[in-house]
Amino acid sequence: MAKPTTIKIRLNSTADTGYFYVAKKNTRTMTEKMVVRKYDPVVRKHVEFKEGKIK
């Protein structure tokens, strides 16, 4: 069977609140780590979220 092109990743907040999003990423087109500015409801601000593994 072929390896899937998309994987699930965990976007962890850089504000160290423990809040995270779960997103899909195409591993063939995006080879580097994903960094996105999204809303963190714990600190009520937009902060950077960096990619981490889902355990």
C-alpha cells in the first residue's frame, strides 16, 4: 500500500499555554516545519503556533 501524502500534525502555541490545534499537512509539498499565526483563546491574542508531533 502507498504511503499517504497528508499527515496530521499538532500546532503548539508559543505562548506556553498548552493550547493546540490539529491540522493536516501535505508532506510532499511542505517539507519544512509549519509555523502559523492563529488565535490562542487562553491569552486572547494571535500568536505563532509551531508544528509538533501528535503522540
